[in-house]
Amino acid sequence: MLKTKPADVFVDRHNGPDETAVAEMLRTIGVESIDQLIDQTVPAAIRLKKPLNLPAALTERAFLAKFKKIAGQNKLFKNYIGLGYHDTQLPAVIQRNILENPGWYTAYTPYQAEIAQGRLEALINYQTMVMDLTGQEIANASLLDEGTAAAETLHMFHSLSKKKNATKYFVSELVLPQTIDVLRTRATPLGIELVVGDHRTVDLTDESLFGAILQYPAADGQVFDYSDFIRQAHDHGQFVTVATDLLSLTLLTPPGEMGADACVGSSQRFGVPMGYGGPHAGFLATKDQFKRVIPGRIIGQSIDAAGNKAYRMALQTREQHIRREKATSNICTAQVLLSVLAGMYAVYHGPQRIRQFATNIHALARTLETALHGLGVEQTNEFYFDTLNLRLESAELAQALKEEAEAAGINFRYFDQVRVGISLHQNTEIEDVAAIVDVFAKVLGKEVKDTLELPAELEVSWTQNFVRRSEYLTHPIFNTHHSEHEMLRYMKQLENKDLSLAHSMIALGSCTMKLNATAEMIPVTWPEIGGLHPFAPREQAQGYAEIFRDLEQWLCEVTGFAAVSLQPNSGAQGEYAGLLAIKGYHDARGDQHRNVALIPASAHGTNPASAVMAGMTVVVVKSTEDGNIDVADLQAKAQQYADKLSCLMVTYPSTHGVYEETIIDICATIHQHGGRVYMDGANMNAQVGLTSPAIIGADVCHLNLHKTFCIPHGGGGPGVGPIGVVADLAPYLPGHVLVDADGRTFGAVSSAPWGSASILPISYAYINMMGGEGLQNATRIAILNANYIKARLEEHYPVLYTGSNGRCAHEMILDCRQFKKSGIEVEDLAKRLMDYGFHAPTVSFPVAGTLMVEPTESESKEELDRFIEAMIAIRMEVAEVEAGRADAKDNVLKHAPHTAATVLVHEWTRPYTREQAVYPTEYARTFKFWPTVSRIDSAYGDRNLICSCTPIEQYVDAEEQLVPTDKGPSY
């Protein structure tokens, strides 16, 4: 008898183990079923009482057909709104080979630099591009967006100010309105007052001012010379940030040459689709004197054990994880994939072609101004780059223009009742300018007599102080790969240097590197998703509205909460937004004095940093010897600070990978003393379908969509960190100054109203194709995989923490501290794993000297076994050192990783064989992944901080570079 049922179920594609593998793994663990394992792992008191109420799972084909209809509701107008978002063209060779390439988008943050040299070089390109165009001396590897980049400089300069009583920050009224919104949100909890006004009339002698921010070109398109303003500000001990447009700086004098202390902005118009607001790489460039305090990640040059140039994340152990509650920033990520795209745009086009894009845009704007002048329309910007500021005779005429433009599929910006803004962009053609003129002519009742033509030559109408004279993008990297063939090969060369999920599992505890399914990724590059301006009329984005509505509802179901905000565009941003919601709730009740945040000692470093940024005082709660929250200490401190208690920040399952059985009592204790509970959602993938933040007693939780809900890590970003809240916190979710986000007026935390909107379809697809039962099954398999690894490795490595039944959650901590007495560090194990073809698990977090392993549900038993066998083999190599059969310093672990150049030497002098070095398993021999550099000297890179493409030879003596080849790393 034949039976029919769906033949291609997505959940079977997402989860790694099949039925046979599951049965074998259960036997190894010593349980009869997954149900029995879950009962032994997840406390009964917090288990969901009913299945998730989510739509039935769809096949990939059915989902893509459905989503095509949803996306089709979005209307692709010609957008001339500007305001930091512009239509652009991502070269197809970059789209296909980076944005749509899992070799790039499934890679992890480049903490293990030896197997991330490709991404690191791409980020060096990006940093160099930003430094060159802004005229600054150092840049970071990107921030979340322009608004948050501006906010980071506010924090940086406030902390650096020598004017101890200065609490005011001047903000030009011509800064982008969404940036002002984010600045106000970030300034208020710290007691910083924004002084918004005209930069031409502000009193800079005011001793309460510590800094200022200006926009160049301004939000209305005007171009000002800020040299005198900056000089006067410096005379009065103030720092000046200039928010700027990178494309305009190919023609305009860069702010760095005007004396600006920092430049911020977005690199979106360097080939990254608007995507209804994100993700886009914000940038921050500054003077060399601030290199030790610049927030975010910086990529620098160092040398490896053989003396070769190598890239790494510079100064990477600072800020949140070291300084914690003393940190001035909670940034722990970057928009890596987007900054790579923007940097590659500059590599592919080079300085001449990018300047030509800018020239053409300005020429089209001049042509449009002339044509509109002929129709009697007044343009008020004396100097401009791409934006016209037009004044109409009446509000009625402006309204008629809006209606006629939208009928023609065109969006302008409407400053007020009579002023209209038009910002042209890379994709504007002379035919588009003619269409704009036709709309004005029709509304004005006039006739266009002449055919518009783009002039072959154009006299610059700016005064000489605006004209850029300095060179930029002079490094050969920006002047070599201009044919598609050369560009393709260059990108492939970089990709081949990086290990990603396309090669092997990346078992990172707390980071959840699981399948990013192709069907989830496909819609991201559809024009209906990428082509919308975030401030277009909402009726043009009905497809997005449906995505947002469904996703918010589904995330509410998963978390048990009443409302969700999709605006935060990273996990750290979600933390911050969640704490602001709690603060807003207390403030509205007249409890402004409630400012104490209780935070466990084991918490991720962003937790205390976010709390301080939200204006809270951090009080640390002790951990017990078994890694759990010390309930007695928590109760005592909740009682001690009862009158001031704002919240508890807790991660669940714990940062140690255990379902703490006291969690309900912990949350009840906080509520008893008037506080609220914030749950860090880093480990939400161990809750979905089994328990929820609401059940354990949390009031707010951020969700890492780039972990639990399958948005790829992209080499360290993009991420999305929406927050869910209980009903009485819902009024305090983020709002937005330009878009009414469901009636919320609370301040924005990101530049765009729905954050990184264009990658939300990935999580939307995941939930659609998994369904409620599938999501629960993914959680169950994640716990199964983790406990299988634990069962096989615990006789070789002590597992640091477990639950009362000896089970771990979805991750575990392998204790490697005992190896130290034989001279072996946990870093040695991490580097040796590269020789076996693996990225290391999370190193020394949350406990120094340990590895935190998380296999996820997407890895098959075969891949788990391969990883397990590698870990056992490495343990045997450690045993050789412990027994004295291998030298404590001259061994296969200390010299790892081994490059091809290391072993292809005429005379091999090391005490182990070449085969042991590079072919430790048969799999490694057959499918070898070769690290391209030997172990990198991190301390050298920090002492000699070089963060641009400039050859290292210009900075250090050749003699200082050289390191004897076979001496291994510095000890």
C-alpha cells in the first residue's frame, strides 16, 4: 500500500541527525528517548504546557511562492528622499561571490585570525577607504549604522573631556533627524543635555559644552565650511564630530582636513541596497591620538611566527569583557559583511570611477536645478552636492506635487508645508531627471520646451575651499582589480583563506553557528526587499508590514510576551533597548531613583556595559562553585537595594550552559522588591518550544536573530536583536522621529525604524518552514547533540558545570586549566584544531582556560564524531607533553597552526613529523584546509598598531620584523 505525505520537509534539512543517528546517540548518552533526556535536562517547573501556536510548516517551494506574493506588495518607486539612504548598484560580481556566497556569510567573527585572513584583509580595505575619504588617521571596522556611530563619538568624547562639569553637547539642527533621535536616546540616561541649534549662531564659549556634531553635507543638502567652527570649538576645549557622506568626499574637502576630531556616517551608498533601512555599515574615523579609546573593532597588522605580515583584530580584549561596568561602549560586533561589500565596491571601481559616479550625480543635480529654475521653482541651497532644497509658493502646491509624484512612482522628501527635497543618486539617469521635471511642469501648469541632456563638461560652482585637492584610494589594492575577471579572482583568493560553515562545524558556545539555509537567504537580494527607502510612505511597504506583523506575533508566541520591537540591530543594542524599557517604566511611575542593576558575575561583558549606558549602577551577584547564581547573595542584595532596585540581568540557560532550577524563585525575588527581570537571549535556542522567558518570570528579553533564528553571522555581522516585553513595558519600546512605529514615541535606538529590515525575511522564512513542532524539535536536537559530545568527551576533558541530573543544556564548558601546569595553554588547543580543519570553540569564556562547545542542531552525527575525534586526538597530544615524551615548548601544539610554507622546507628540524603537523587525521589529508599564516603575535600588533593597507615595511625596520622560522610563538 502506497502512502502519500510531503516528500521534502524542511525540518529534515535543518536538523543534522537522522533517526538512526539519533538512536545511536541516545544509547551513548544512556537514555531511551529524547523525551527522557529533555526531562532530565529542563526543569519540569518551567516546561511549556502546550505546543507553540504557529503556522504549519511549509516546504521550501511553498514558502518561496508565498513570500513572492508578500514581497510583491512592496512598491518600487524612484526614491529621491535622501536622509542618509540612497539607491545604489551593487556590482553583480560582488553580489554573487560575497553577499550570496556561504563562504563569506557563514563565517564567524575573526577571533581566530589565522583562519580568517581573507575577511581581515577585506576589513583593512574598508578601514583604509574610510580613512582616505574622511581625511582621518584611523578608522574602525564598522559600527551598526550612522546614528549609533554618532552616539559612540558622543560617549567617547564625553569620557575624554577635561571639562569635568561639562554636560552639554551641541547638535546642529541640520544633522539627520534620525541621528538626533538616537543621540537624544543615548544622552539622556547619562545626564547629557543636547543643545540643538544653528551652528552659525551657537555660543561656543559656553563652558558647559564638551563637544559638537555637524552634518556635511547637511540634512537639507547644504554644504558648509566648518573650519572656523572647529577651530573655535577646539579653542574652548571641545571635540567636534562631523557626520558625512563618503561619496561626496570624492569631490568635497574632507572633514579631517577641516580639523574634525572624528567623522561618522554610513557606507550604504557604496553598493549596499537600502533594504528599508538596513543592515548597513556605519563608520567611525578619528585622529590617531584616540586609537586606544575608539569604540568597536579595529583590524590591524601584525606578524606571525615566521615573521610574515598577518592581520588580526587589534586591542580585542579591551572594553566590555575587561572593563565591564567601567566600559564606555557595549559594542561587541560590527557590520562585517556590509563593510566587506562597501570595501569591495571601492576595490572594484577604484578612485576614478567612484569620483565619476559623484561627478555624474552632481551634474544631474545641477541640470535638474537649471530645468526647475526655468519653471520658476526656487532652489535655496547655495552650495550642494546631490540634494536640492526647493521652495514652492504654497502648501496646496506642495500637496499637489506629492500626489502627482507618487502617481508617477516617485518619492521626494517634504521638509515642511512648502519645502521639497530631491536627493539624486548613483542610479539616477537623465531620463529620471526629465521625469522629475515633467511632474513639476504638470503641477505648475507649464510646458517643458527643451530636451534635457547631461552636459559633457561642468564648471564647479563651489568656492575653492570646498574642492577636494588631496588624493585618496591610492593604494594598489584600489587600482588593480577593475576588470571583472581580476575582481573575481581577488575575492576568491580571500575567501579561500577563511574557514566557514561551508568547511566544517564551528562549535562556538554562546554563538550558535547553525545552518543558514539557502531558501532563507534567497529573498534577501530580491529588489522588492532591497529596493525600498526606510522613510517612504508606509502604504508603499505593505509587504514589509505583513512581515513585521507576523514576525512580531510569532516572536511573542515563542517568548510568551505581549509585544516585540524589531528595531535593535544587534544583540548589544537589544540589551540596551530592553534596559531603557525598564527605565522608562520606572520613570513613568515616579521611581527615577530605581537605578541599581543586579548582574551575575558570570554575565557576558555587554550586560554591565549596557546597564551603565542606560544610567544604572551595577551591583555584581556572586556565583556558586557549580556556576549557578548564588541565590542567598542575590536575595541579600535585592533586600539591601530594595528601594533602588531597577532590574536583574540574567542569561537562561545560564552562561555556563545549565538550566538553573532556581530561576523562578530568582525572578520572584526581584519582583518582590519592585524590580524587573531582563533576560539575555543569547541562549534562547535552548528554550524555543520547551520553555520561555515569560514562564521563567522575565519581563523583557532580547533575541539574537543571528543565533537562534538563523540570520548568518556574516563574519561578525550583521545581527538583529529585537526585544520582547510584558504588557506594562510595551509603551516604552523604541519609537522613531520620522516614522510612527505603532504610536510609540520613546526614543530610537537605531537609525531605521525597523532596524535591519532586509534580513528579517531570513528569520521569517525559518519560522515559516519549521513550524511550531519543528522549532521545538530543533531545540531538542540541539540538547541531544550537546549531551552526545559531553558523553564522549567527559572522560578526556572535565565538563565544568552540569545540571542536577548530570546533563548540560545546548552547550558545555570543557575545562583545560589543568594542562597549564605542563605548559599547555587553552590557546594552544584552539590553534591546533585548525590543523584538524576546525574552528575552535569559544575560548576562555565565561571561564578563563576553558573551551565552551555548542554543536547546534544542524550538525550531523558524522560531523560531531569528526570533531570529537579531533578533540580526543589533541588530548593525546597534550598527554605526550604531560608525560614528558614531548617538549613543553617545542611540540605540535605550541607550533600550531602549521601552514604549507611551514612544512615545505628543505630541512625539517622539529621533533614531530610533517604528517603529524598537517595530516593528523585521514580526513585532514583528504579535505585539508590550510591556514595561510602561522600563529600571530598579538602583542606585537598592539604595540605597533597599523590599521590601513599601507605596507608594514614602511612602519617597522625589516630587522625588527624577522622572527626565526622554527621558534614558534612568543612565550
